[in-house]
Amino acid sequence: MSPISQPNPEPGAGLPMGVHRIDTGTCELLRDLDRERAYLLMINGMESSYIDLDDPWLLDFEYLRWMAAFIDDAIAPTEELRVVHLGAAGCTMVRYLLACRPGSQHVAVDIDAELLRLVTAWFALPAFPQLDVRIGDARSVTASLPDDSCDVIIRDVFAGPTTPTALTTVEFTELTRQKLRAGGMYLLNCADHPDLTLARKEASTVSSVFAHVAMCADPSMLKSRRRGNVVIVGSDNPIGGENLAQILLAGAVPAQLWQQDRVRAFGRGYAPLRDSSDGYSAKA
């Protein structure tokens, strides 16, 4: 068991750096030497979350900045949101959106109960009703949500370097659309190799469910030069425009925005992923 048993009286006070056992393996907490109360959370050897307790506005991972840009472009910053975060980890995006939109409500889902216990103790996450932390399988928890109840659903779930196949299929994507309010957004983080095969399949899948799609990534990623993250977005409302494209290109890690026709062309020739007849294993 982890050495943490009770929440710290002050967030960040005396946090135990190093490796800790969790239900799905290990997590490691590393201090950022350039920021007094900033930390990198590793899960099973993979970078998972970056948290600055003094600056919730800081999104260190580029794909989170891209997601935030999509949300802020589509939904007026004065609007309060109900957001579901599939793959809670350190709840970096929860902290960011609560800083931007203090009246918002968030559901954060993770399958690892011990991980959630630790991050709650370490980072003093907000309490219900601002944040409802749920332990469980992301697909099952999504299915349990009321229909038409969410403004944004974010899928950022990984088992090692890949997303569980149950969360990549047409059937799951249809489930997210069912839970979204009119005009809501489904954003997913797809980590892929330079050949972009998975990203193409996911683009095809999201395109088959939502009326409008968009995606963005580092231009070198889109040219198949390296492994990286692709953010894909589905909505029944049009997504983005010239202003969003400029914001994404102006970031610390510039991202190229592809919209409707280009995303559908990118996924053309790749069948949408579907649940298999004997379970959730995706098949083309």
C-alpha cells in the first residue's frame, strides 16, 4: 500500500516523491525543480499529468492545451459547463476548467481507486458538487450517466501506451453522443505511431457518428514523422474556424487544424471500429 493514508493539511506540503503502488501497477510523483509546487505524475512509466498547485491555468501537455482551445472556441467563456473526464489521473483539466469557469461541474472517472485516493490527498481536489469522482470502468460509468446531461466529454484513457479498445468503437462513440446535450462536444486523445493507422480509424469512427468532426496535431505528426498525440473532436455543431486555427498554430507546440472534409478524407478507406460479437474487442 502507498504510504499516504490521510489528506495533507496543505496541498503540496511534504508530498512523498517517488514510486507508489496503485491498483493498476505503479505511479511515480516527481517534483518540477523549476516550479515550487509543480509535479509530474507518471503512471506505469508513462507521463500522465502535470499539476502546478499555484497555477491551475497552466496546461503543460500540449494536447490538453489543444483540447482547451477547442472548448473555449466553441463555448463562451462565461458559460458554466458540465464536463465528464474519462481518465482522471491528476485531474489537471478539471483544475483548469474550474479556474476558467468556477461554476462548472465535473465528473472525473478512473478505474484505479488507489490512484484516485492518492491524487485526492496530494492535490486537494475540489469536493462535490464541483467535482464528482467516480471509480470504475469508463464505458460503464458513461453508460450510467443521464442522457442529454453533458456539455463536454473528454476521453483521455490509457492502459500503457494505448486506449482500451472498448473506448474506440462506434458503439461507444454513439454512447457519448447520447449523453451530450445539443451542441455538445466529444474530445478524444489518440496516441499513435507515425503510420497514423489508429488515428485514421478513430477519425473514421467519430465521423460515422457525429455530423461535424475536426482534429489537430503537431504538423510533423500529421506528416508521419514521429509518434505523438492527435486530438479528434466530434459534435453536431460546426467546429472551429480561422480564429481557432490561428490559436492552435500560435501555441508553444504549434498544431495544425483539420476540419470536416479533410478529417473525413484522412479516415477514408479505414472502416469505423466496432464492438466484436463476443465483447468489446474492436474490429474494423
